[in-house]
Amino acid sequence: MNRVRLLTGGATLVGLPASLAAGPALAAGAVAGEVEKQAINPLAIGMFLAFVLITLGITYWAARRTKSAKDFYTAGGGISGFQNGLAIAGDYMSAATLLGLTGLIFLKGYDGLVYAISFLVGWPIILFLMAERLRNLGKFTFADITAYRLGRTQIRTLSACGSLAVVSLYLIAQMVGAGKLIQLLFGMDYEYAVVLVGVLMMAYVTFGGMIATTWVQIIKACMLLFAGTFMAIMAMAQFGFNIETLAIKAVEVHKIGDGIMAPGGLLGDPVSAISLGMALMFGTAGLPHILMRFFTVGNALEARKSVVYATGFIGYFFLVVGILGLAAIVIVGTNPEFLNADGSLRGGSNMAVMHLAQAVGGDIFFGFISAVAFATILAVVAGLALAGASAVSHDLYASVFKKGDVSEAKEMRVTRIATLGMGVVAVGLGILFENQNIAFMVALAFGIAGSSNFPVLILSMMWQGTTTRGALIGGFIGLITALTLVVLGPAIWVQILGFATPIFPYEHPAIFSIPTAFVAIWFFSITDRSAAASKEKEAFPAQYVRSQTGLGAEQASAH
Amino acid sequence: MSLTATDKILKDPDFQTLTSRRSRFAWLLAGIMLTVFYGFILVVAFVPDLLATKVAPGATLSIGWPIGAAIIILSWVLTAIYVRRANSEFEALNNKILENAK
């Protein structure tokens, strides 16, 4: 069997934010070097096939219910708050949080928990300041909101490009992570794994639209919550359900000993720490596939409920992850079966939770958790592909290119073609980037989401003074600032381009680029004295009333 | 959706009450969350040893873990508090406003 290399360490394996500030330090720590590709694991494959069959069945059922564009993009607005909460939680509980965060706690102890917290606290803020406005103003994509009263063509193009950039970067990171993970868990070749993910993703989205995408996400979230809970209980049973006993054992056996009980060097300087916090908090509020979920519920009341459920599920899951990480230190870290000759973890530290599954639940549970990890990736890429395809068909094609003069059937056909296009591109880039460090893509995705999408979105909703010129120039400046600083930062300048020291020393530009975008939008709006600008300001009260009360907001479809 | 409905709502004193009460409440909760989170991040960055303090003399577990768990639980509790009020008091007022604007 050919040998594969885990090039990307830490959560960069699956390309999600646990890698964000951790960057080089984490990567260096997590790379286990050469790892043997797993032998074919029939049990895991069997369970995974069962999952695929069930989800394809759901896709078939969803396809029959997907009649209008509204059904396709937003499941007809008929998802309940509870269901949407699970789906949002599913988007958040990616393979990165399951594998990356437990791996980080396994490796560094307390630092992993700091990450988990940073990852969660954006949700209350989204609820307090955005959720009901999003639901009341939105239709299919978040560009519907930014283009509500501002110059349709320009602002929609900006928002659509912002969406596409974020979605593509994220998608590539997910594809590369998926390929590596599947190779490791199922003993499948990288190219086949990537193609398989691409094909299934296209099937879910093209035929089942948002209904199928949401249900795949819900099922996976339930599987993940169940698996995590089961594992935590089995693991804690070994410590008499006493967290102090667990802590004593963990400190005893860990390389850095008592160091796992306090923050280490991961977030050493305050600028990095705050920048990471901002990137995760505001970046989340600018992720198109997350924003889109707010349009799938019937009204603002359900939208609010969905955040409570989502925050509850995610928070619970992160607490479980904390226990799993600590338990893995003792149960996995001391078992020679899971270690290489030099004492490092087989398969890299991302595999900590997988080994833990094996240790506490045996082969059957290991098979189950492998299937869950694969299901997780599928569900997340499907959501991303749908968000990207919507930006192409609804924003660029129907609204900008055709100026809204296009039939619903035609628009949906374009969405399906766009989905296939996204799939082909994702597979192609996934294979192309196989041996690249993908950490920078995630940094870029969050940088763009937080520094361009988010400021334009929030100011267009909350500040009457926002004009097309301000939003356009400001959004663009935010984009350029984020891009430039990521390129000049450690992720690209040092790791990709090979320079010795980065020109911009921080992994995350958020602390600089987000305020820059806000100031730029403000400045270019107040200096905008055009007639169009005063018209846009006049249109604000109507938008304000709708955002606050839901007057004239999109209703759920009848069926 | 007609202009008149919008104008009616803008003049409705209940609408002023709704928006000012709701935004004050939302910003208060957001303020609590931001203060707690960035306070925590500043402790992580400047005085990490504080979080290494043991939960009890002779214990191994540091206070950092229960504090972290408390922040996670607080995030959820704050969302629940907001939605409890938003989906009862504010929602009722909202429906009244929409009814009056018809």
C-alpha cells in the first residue's frame, strides 16, 4: 500500500478554525510524519454505506417536495426552530471540532478549551444583534439583504463574490481534509475519496436542495451528539465519574504535566488572542452557508429559537469534547497500541478521539465513529455547495446578469448546473491541493467573511447612513486588507513562500481588517452626496420597520 | 408592505417602545457576553497563571476548567434569557403593532 503523509497538522487536517491561530506551532506538534494507510475496514464501510443509503433515500423524498426555487434554496421556509438549531449545530460540529479540538486538548490541554470557547461565543452575539433582522429581511441569500435598498447590481456582485470566495476556500480545505481522513479511516485512495465526496455532495444538493441538505445535517448532528455522549460516559466510567481523578491521572502522564491545567503559549500575545476571538466571532457572522440557515425557518420567532437550540447543542458538545480530550490523554496516551515507536500518536494527534473510540467502544464503535466522521464532512460540504451555487444562480445570474427577468424554473436549472460546476471544481482543486498546507485557506475564508461580508451586512441593516458607494468601497477595502495581511502573514509568507520572517506577524488580520472595513464604509458613505445616496437613506425607514417587525417578510410555503 | 403600513408603524408609540426596549435588552446581553469573553481572553494573554490556580488546596484540577465550562454554559443561558423575553413580551407587542397597521 502506498504511504501517505499528513502534511497539515492540527485541525488544519479538516481545514476548520481550530487551526486558525494555532498555525505553525500546532501544525508542528500534530504532524506525526509518515503514517500507514489503514487496512480496509469493512465494519466502518458497512456503517458508512448505511448512512449513504439513508441520506440518498432522504434526497429522493426531498426531491419530490422541491418544487419551487423557495423550496430549493430555503426548504420552503418550513424548517422548525428545533430542526434548524440541530442543522446549525451540525454545520458547526464539523470533523474539525470533533477531531481537531480533541486533538488540541490531547496535545496542549487547556489551550484546546480556549479555542472551543472562542468558537462558541459568536452565537449569542449573532442572536442578539442579527438573527431576527436576517430572518425578516432575507429571502434566499444574504446578498438579498445587502442589496435590499442599496445599488442592486454592485452590492449584490460584491456580496456574491464574497460568498463565492469564502465558500470555495472553505470547500477546498474540507475536500483536502476529507480525502486525508477517508484515506486514513477507510483505506481508500485519496483521489477516489475526493471524487466520492464530490459525487455524493452533488447528488444531495442538485436533487434534494436545502431540504435534503438540512436533513443530512440533522441526522449527522444526532449521530455525533450520540457518539460523543456515549464515548464520554464510557471514558468517565474508568475514572469513577470523578473529574478530579481524571485530572490527576492526566497531569501524571502528560508530557507537559501540570501545564495542561493552564493556558500555554498558543495564544501568547494579546493581539493574537483578541484577533482570533474577533475572527471567529465576526467571521462566523459572515459565513454564507450559516447565514442561509436563517432563511429556512418560518419566522423571526423560530429563527431566535433555532439559535438557542444551536448554542445549547454546540455548547454541550464542546463540554463533551473537553472530557474526551482529557480522557484521551490518559486512555490513549498511555496505550502502546496507539503510539509510534517515538511515543507520538499513530496517525497524528487528530486521531486522538478515534483511538479513544477504539479503546472504550471496541471495533464496532470505532466503525461507527469513522462513519460519523465521514458523514460530518459530507453534510458540511453539501451546505457549502448549496450556498455557493445560490450565489451563482440567484445573485449573479438571476439578479445581476438577467436583472431579475428570469423564470423560476430557469433559475433553478442554473443552480443545479452551478452545483455540478462547484462539485467539479471542488474535486479538481481538492486533488490539486492534496499536498499543500491548507491552513491559510481557512484564515483567508474567515478573513474575508469577517472583514467584507460581515461589515457590509451589519451596517446595511443597522445604519441608515450606509450608501452604495460606502458599502462597495468599504467592503472592497476590507477584502483587500484581509487578503494582503494573510499573504504577508506567517501562513503564506513563511510557510508557502518560504521567507524567514513574516512581514505581518499575526496569523489573523481580524483585529486590523475588521475596523478598517467599518471605518471605510462609514467614511465613503458620509462623503457620498449623490442623489442616489439620499434615496438610499430615504429607503431605510421601510427596511428598518421590516427588519424589526417582519412586515412584508417572506412567508413559509403552503405545503 | 404599502407605504402607509410602514408610516403607521413608524408613528405607532408601541413601535418605539418595542425597538428601544428590545435593542436595550439585546445590547445589555451582548455587553455581558463580550465583557466576559474578552475579559477571559485578556486573562489568557496576560495572566495565564491565574487560571492555573487549583480549585482547592491539594487538588490537581485548576479553576480554568470550571471557568471555561461556566462561560460555555453562560453563552447558552444568555441566549435562553433573550429568547424567553423576545418570544413572549416582544413578540406580543410586535403582533399588536402589525395588527394596528392593517
